[in-house]
Amino acid sequence: MRVMVIVKATKDSEAGAMPSPELIEAMGRFNTELITAGIMKAGDGLKPSSFGKRVAFDGASRLVIDGPFAETKELIAGYWLWEVADMDEAVAWVKRCPNPMPGPSEIEIRPLISMEDFAEVMTEEGAAIHEGNRIRLEG
């Protein structure tokens, strides 16, 4: 099962506060454990939303919205992509994670959708397009 593990933003992370050297080292050690266990496939921190943009869609219309974005608790400060046996394994790993922020914080775990999840609406042409893209990404 593939999951995205989402580190939620805080007021500190949105303000651009840097983590302590101890936290950087602790997170590095945790990432080493994840990689050694074959769990971690990717991961990065994100700059504050003041560096970001959103594109709002309404039919053919596109509206670009500059950050920062208001609801800090809904923002993402970082992420991992993990391959785990099930949600219980993902939760167990997150429980081992150092607190990613200086104060209270949250980490969200969300399963990724697979092409099999679209089986009832997938056409042969759609399946071929997505399979070709998967091969290009892996190649």
C-alpha cells in the first residue's frame, strides 16, 4: 500500500522558522530508518505558503492566487511517500517520528489511489495512456 504522509504546517513553519540542529539530525536518523526498512520512497519539506501560488479552476477559467494562504492548519509543511503493508504499519512508523515542529503538530496519513481504484470507469484507451506514463516515469 502506498501512502502520503503529510506534515501539517504550523504558525512557526509558515513564518519560516528554521528547525533546531537537533531536530534536523533526529529527522535525518528517522529517514535513514525508513530508507533502510524499504518504506520511504520520497520526501521533502516545503517552503512557507508565502512562496506558493494556487490556481483556481472554474470551467475554462483559471485564476492565479498568490500566497500566503490563510488557514495554516490546512497547509502542508512537508511530506513523505511510503510503501507499507497497511495503514497500521504507517501509523506505527509515524508514532516513531520525532515531533517535526518545535510545538504541537500533526501528521496526516493518506492512501494513494491506484489505477485499480478506477476499474469501473477505466477504458482500454485510458488504461493504455496511464500504463505508458507509468513506464515513462520508471524508465
